[in-house]
Amino acid sequence: MTDELRVHLHFAMRGTYPLRLLDLLFCTETVRYVEYGYLTPFDIAIGSAKRRARAFADRVTSEGVAAAIDDAEAVETHGYENVEGVDVYEGGRLGRPKVVVRSADGTATAMRVHGEFDADAFTAALESTVDTRGVTVRQRAGTGLGQLIGW
């Protein structure tokens, strides 16, 4: 079976300094965290983050996941057996939406969403992708701040 892209979380960031641009790809067999850039406050101020995120997404669409990953700075690939669940935080007035992927080993990877994001549509698409994989998907109100800083 080929590992086809099913759900693409576009234009997220993780880390503190430097921030890392990240897209999260839920494929038929794996989950991939694809980092394709590091950002300084200057990069964010001049719009570099948006341009780089758009270029990455365009490459995924036009040339496919494999071609886009070739240009990535770092890629983490996990099978669904290593993913316990995904929490989708809707965001709020004081914070961006966040997605937290909980691993079977008890660790979690949190990312802030900076692109266009519809939590309901993302959650529904993700549920249909992982419904036979034993991965729980939970949509939550708020910003998930505690998850982001390790609470």
C-alpha cells in the first residue's frame, strides 16, 4: 500500500527560539512532522513565514509529498501504532489554535497553527483518516496553553 496524503495541517510553528515552520501530514500509513524553515522575529515581521509556508504547500500540491520533503530541513515519521491521540484546540481571543499529537510513549508534540484553520473540518477529516488506527481525536475549546508549555 502506498502512503498517500489524507490530511495536511499547513503553516504551523513549534519551538521557542528559533521558531520552526512545520506542516503536519497525516498519510494513510504514517504521520509526518515536516520542518522546512527556522524563523526569527524579523522573518515574521516581513512576512517571510507566510511566503515560505505557501511555497511548501504549493510544492506538496504540485509535485507531491516526496518532492516537498526532499527540501525539508527535518522530517519525523511515525507509524500510527506510535500515536495515541490528537487534541485539536480551537484557539481563542488570546491564542492561536493548536494541535497536540500524543505519542504512545507519553510524550506530546504541540504546534501553533498560523494558517487558515477550521477546527471542525480538520477534526472531521482527521477522524475519518485514523478511525481504524486506534488513534483518538479530541476537539477542545481554548488554546491548549498547558499542553504547549508541558503542563
